[in-house]
Amino acid sequence: MSTLKPGVVYGDDYKTLLQACKDGNYALPAVNVVGTNSINAVMEAASKNKTDIIIQLSNGGAQFYAGKGCPNDFEAKVLGAVSAAQHVHMLAEHYGICVVLHTDHAHKPLISWVDAMIEHSARNFDKTGKPLYSSHMLDLSAEDINFNLDESAKMLEKMVPLGMSIEIELGVTGGEEDGVGSDDDIGADNPKLYTQPEDCLQAYDILSKIGHFSLAASFGNVHGVYKPGNVKLRPEILKNSQALIQEKRGTGPNPLDLVFHGGSGSEKAKITESLGYGVFKMNIDTDTQFAYAERVGQYVNENPKAFLNQIDPEDGTPYKKFYDPRKFLRAGEEGIIARLEESFDDLGCRGKSLAHNDVKVKAA
């Protein structure tokens, strides 16, 4: 088995990690983060379970990382993404894991956001020989497919010299995430939620000639968690898309590097089936958000007086050690860690890190 230096991976190392996932029939969780607490919890979970991990930010997550009071929304989205990347670069090696750094859905109005981040990566590449991010997603699935692929090709041409990859989407992932999409999309009878294999072939023909790309092909995926019956996953669409390209272009099995969007709340059997069709990455956000909030809520419920009084009004007990933010923030981190351990089992990646050292993070 190949081994890699721990830290943020890009270029050939990113492709080595991705191929190991496909060859081993497992995938990595791609976890949306919004600050150092969620980033650190994700890296801790990966280190404790000896798995590599994908850390990603949406435009809203990047803006929140910069601080809600940071002036100029656009600049905050750029600087937040840059700052988060620097944080991960600084610490990932010390957690002893390989990290893929990625930005999530960027639709047409956010093309300039991706461009700006690539400019920052180019500066970092000139200084260090490394891009800030392993890959960026350009999600133009709501546009005409020719526009989608043309713009994606132009973006990929800028990224290739920096050792970066692009993720694109064909078909529409239902639901809404940070202003991209709508809950109105939801419904098992919506044909937009199911990508056509011929579209995947067109993407392969255009982008594979330029550089590395991954594909979020929609097979009924949605963002968020909805009542049973609203969502119907059809992983066979992924199988058919892979088979068409293999037949038409004479490739080996599973030529596409596929991404499973909307992983939260998905049926475990459908997750397992998708792994056999070349899925190396599954996005998770809603479930980790809830896991964080649930643990914080439990902590508050267990210590209610500490969130109403600095000193107990009846017996004078000081509550500082209970309302210390490190207490309830840590509780939230532990919630993320516990939820990711479940995801590592679902995706089969536990114990399969390619990082060649054995750095251990102190147990909680």
C-alpha cells in the first residue's frame, strides 16, 4: 500500500489517496466546517480512527470563519477560506493524517470567489510550492450543460499548474445549502435529481484532457434530512455512467472519480452500494451540525444555573468552571467526533490512513 507524508495533500498525492479509496472500496467523509472548533474536531476524529479525511468550506462557512463582523461579504468569504486553509496546513501534519482541503458548492454568482481563492493559492505556490486547497467545486449544474462544462474547463486550466483538482456537478442535488439550491427541488419524481450517463461521458471527454476532475453525479441526492419517501436514491445511475465511459472510451473499470453529495440521513445500504461504483467522497454537514448542537444542548440542560447566573443566587456557588466556553465548545466537538466515527464505519475507511507516521492525539 502506498504511503504519504501527513498533511494537506494535492497533485499526485491527492490522486494517490483517491485511488486508494477506489481500490479499497471505501470512501472518505467530506465534512463542512465553520471554525477552528469544527476543523479541530474533524482532524481529531480522523487521527483517533487512523483514517484520512476531507475538510471543506462552503462560501457561508468561509465567511463565518472570517467573523460575522468582517466588512465586505465577498472579501470575508475569500479571506475566511484562506485563513481556514492556513490553519489546516499548520496542524494537519501534527495530527498525523492526510487531509484533502476542498471548497463546496460555488454556483454561477460565486465563480469570482473560486477565482480569488485560486489567486491566493498561486501566491502560496510561488512561496512554498503548495496550493492552499487540494480542490475547489464549481457547481454550475443549474446552468446549461455546455456552459457548465466550458466554464469548468476554463477553471481547471488555471488550477492544473498549481497541482489542484476541480469538482463539478451534473444534475441537481436537491435542497438548499448556503444559498445554493432550494427545498422546492425535493421529490422523488423530480428528473433533475438524476444525472444522465451521456452527460457524464461529455464531461469526461472535455475535462479529462485538461487535468484531474471529480464528479458529483446526482442520483436522487439532497442536502439535509427529510421525511421518508421524499428522497429516493438510485446508485445504479453511477454504475451505468461508469459502464458507458468504459465501453465508449476503452478505459478500465470505474474511470470517473465520483462524489456522493447529501450524505446526511442517507440509507446505509445505498451508501454501501455507491462505494462499488467509484465513489471516494461523501459529503456530510447536516448530521455533524446536529451532533454538535445536541451535545451543547445536553451540557446546557445538565448545568442550567450556570447559564443564568455567574454565582448561585441561593448558596453563592461560583459557576465559572461550568460556563467557561471551553466546556460547552468541547462538548460540541465530542458530538462531531462521535458522529464521524459512525461515518467512518459506514464508508469503510477506519484504519486505512495512508499517512506513514503514527502520530497519536491525546484521548479526551
